[in-house]
Amino acid sequence: MNDAHPFVPYRPARIAPDDMIGRGRAFFEAMDGRRSVRHFSDEPVPRAAIEWAIRAASTAPSGAHMQPWTFVAIDDPMRKREIRLAAEEEERKSYEHRMSPQWLRALAPLGTDWHKPYLETAPYLVVVFEQSTGVDDDGERRKHYYVRESVGIACGFFIAALHTMGLCTLTHTPSPMGFLSRILRRPANEKPYILFPVGYAADDAVVPALVRKPLDAVCVWNP
Ligand code: IYR
């Protein structure tokens, strides 16, 4: 700590243990109610909701606090159509030739295929880009660190924020995703990371009957 790099006091609220557990359970229950959605309503959603979710995402911890992400939000129907067509072109090739039989079997319970109508139905597409480098205060190019970890955490916050607002999304990763850089005219230091359609679930939306792993299958104490 010195004048060039000041510190400020930080006094996060102390929560009594009983309350702590109650809050932890409530947060778990809220998050456990989230599902990835592929059937969206075209009902409009306030733009401010997207902006709050992006603000929340951008509070994520990041390597050397470089915040190596760009959230590109799209609500223009022509742009959405262009993205849908390009994504479907790649996805069709993936489903027909590029994905292994084992991969296709793993996806079978999700009921996915190359058709991606939600890329037009959902009122917004938010494409998150990871930045391999950025620019410092002097305009010099600087390297970013732990980029994928940082962006992944930010995307988690984004998903949680949307869910808190009653909005739905999907972590869509058309592969390869280079077309997003071209269509969205992103600079060379940015690479597409996840494409999130965002909106309300359709009234008749269904999701696969998945079961989450219980605590003892995902947590090991003092091995
Ligand atoms: N990107 C494809 C395939 C796909 C892959 C995985 I791993 C999934 O969990 C779901 C889909 C698609 O979006 O259909």
C-alpha cells in the first residue's frame, strides 16, 4: 500500500450464524430454481434489466482486476437474425459432422439440435467477449491474466442476476464462434466466450427433467 495504490477500509456486514445458514439456504433455493431455457417469449424486457445484470456481472473478481470482459447487447431484429443464421450454419455442421457419437449421446437428454430459433425469439442477445489484452491509463497495451476464469465468474454473476429478476437465459456456445467477432465487429484482442439469449421463458416452456448432484457427490472434506 502506498500513495500510488491506496487502500480503503472494508467492513462487510457480520451476520449471526443462524441468520447466515438461513440466508445460505434461501440463496441455494433461489439458485436451485434456475434452469437453462431454450423456449423464450418474445415479450419485451426493459433494457435497464439487462444493464443491471451486466453491472452485477462486472463486479466479479478478475485477474489483477483487469475486468477482461465486454458484454455486447443486441436487440436489433436484423442483427439477431444474422446471428441466428450464422450460428445455425455452424451448428448444423457440428451436429452433422463435427461432434462425436459420444458427445451426441451426452446431449440427447437435453433435446438440442442445430435449430436455434431462440436466437431470434428472445428479446436480447448478450454476447460476452474475453479480452486477452486491454489498455492501461497511458494508452499502452497491457496483458490480461486468468482471462477465462475471470470471464467465467462474471458470466456466473450475470446468470444469477438475470434469475433474480425473473429472467431466463441459456449459456449458448455455438462452435466455432468466430462469426460473432465478424458480425459484431469486435477488435482483435476480443474473443467470443458465451452467447446468452435473454428474456422471459415462453408460457409453454419445458426443460429437461434433470437432477442435480447432491452435496456429497460434489464436495469432499479433508481428503
Ligand atoms: N453448441 C451446441 C451443442 C451443445 C453442446 C453442449 I456441451 C451443451 O451442453 C449443449 C449444446 C448447441 O448449442 O446446440
